[in-house]
Amino acid sequence: MFLVLGRTIKESLINFWRNGWLSVAAVSVMIFSLFTISVLFVITETSSNILRTVQERVNVSVYFKSDVSEENISKAKSELENYSEVKSVEYVSKEKALEDFKNNNANEPAIIKSLEELGENPLLASLVVKAKSPDQYESVAAYLAEAPFKEDVSRVNYGKNKEIIEKLNRIVAEIKKIGSVLAVLLAGISILIIFNTIRITIYTHRQEIEVMRLVGASNTFIRLPFIFEGIIYGAIASVISMGLLFLSVRFTAQYFPSIVLPENLFSFYLKNFFFLLGLQLAIGTFLGIFSSFIAMRKYLKV
């Protein structure tokens, strides 16, 4: 058994080398196909992480009119806390809002000076509402629009957050759609090129195959070199694709600071290295074997 495997693997390596530029073309297209699939995975996952991070930071801030008493705001807070889809409600007084504003604009002396010239606190007291789940903010916003204390409310800032989340969702969906179409297209081209490469190999070895038939070689023994040749295409393309992905991630990681991504892009690559390698090997091997099988079924009559 091991002798048969050794001989067929050796034969497939010889075939791969003899095919020259056809092998290069087949591997190159498969590299682009696998690289596209890997990039699609990385972009989709990082985009989803960004979306989750944004969703976790999202809240609904309810600003009250300046003449509303703290007692009424406290009642509104209690009513919101009793709402089933609300996780937490934090009260931010005018004084706390002013303090936070000054801290956030400490490097903007013109803004601080303008506040001092006003002589009074222009900011409003608010309630910062967090929902139990990101998809429940719509319901929370609808409740606020009809809440018993709605006449005391100056404004609610949910609209902008909603637009950001919807925009990110659309971007992620478009990335998946475009990437999937491109990956399928390149995979189809890979299959076509490997199919033609194996077909030419079968034609080149037609006399040897005929001799093997005459001396009683089994169908498996005749087919195995072509199957292993397809596997070789997939394995080589997978390794090179992982190298290209490594360089791409290493180069682009510096343009995605931690404020955008919850974790470093390169760390994400290392964390998912074995999954990505396994995914590429699995897809590459499948494409190679599938292409070889089609070529053998059509041109190798054993």
C-alpha cells in the first residue's frame, strides 16, 4: 500500500513539474481564488467585530428640558428601568454633563473660554439608556416617543446611532456579496485550468496508461497520480496564499488602530491562522480533486 502511494505521489510530482507553465497558471489562479476567500473571511469578521463594538457603545440619550425638576427626571428613570427591554439607565446631571464636556475639550481653550463667558451651564440633564440587545433600541425609541414624560423631553439622540448601525450593516452585506461572487468566479476559473492541465497530462501519458492497462494495473493505480496532482495544486496554492495573506495583513494592520478595531488586525490573523490554513487547504484540495475527477471521467476511460 505504502509502495503504491509512494510511486503515485512521485508520478504526480513529475507530472506537475513537466506541465511547466500550465502548472504555474493553475496554481496562480487558485492562489488568487484562495486569497480572495481568506480576505473575504478576514474583512467580514473584522467588519462584524467593528459592528459589534459600535453596537455595544450605542445608547439612547434622553435630554430633558432645562426647567424639568430632578424629581420628575427620577420618575422618568424609574419608568424606563421598569421597561422590559431596558438593561440600564444612568442619570447625568447638568453639572456632570458640564464636567464631562470640559474634560473632553480640555485641549480646546476657545471652547472653554466661551463657556466661561456664558456664565451659566448651557447643557441639559439626561438619561443614558442601554437596551438588553442592539436590536431592541428601535423598540426603546418607540416607547420614548409615547412615554408619559415625553412632554419633558427636549430631544432623543437615537436617530444618528441608528443610521450608523444600518450603514455598517449595509457595508458588511455588500462586502460579503461582492467577495462571494469574486471567490466563486475565481474558483470556477481554477477548476477550468486544472481540468485542462490534467486533460493534457492524460493525453501526454496515453501510451503509458495503455501499457499499464495491458499489464493489469488497477483503475485506482492509474487514477491516483492525477488525483494527487490535483491535491498538489491545492496544497501549493494554499501555502502561498497564506504567505500573501500574512504580508497583506502585516502591511495593512498599521492603518487600523485600536479605536477602529477591538483587536489588532495582525493578532486576529495569528489567532485564526490554523483555521484559515485548514480552510484554504480544504478548499484548495477539493478544487484540485474535483477538477481531476472531471478530467478523468471525461478523458480517462479505465
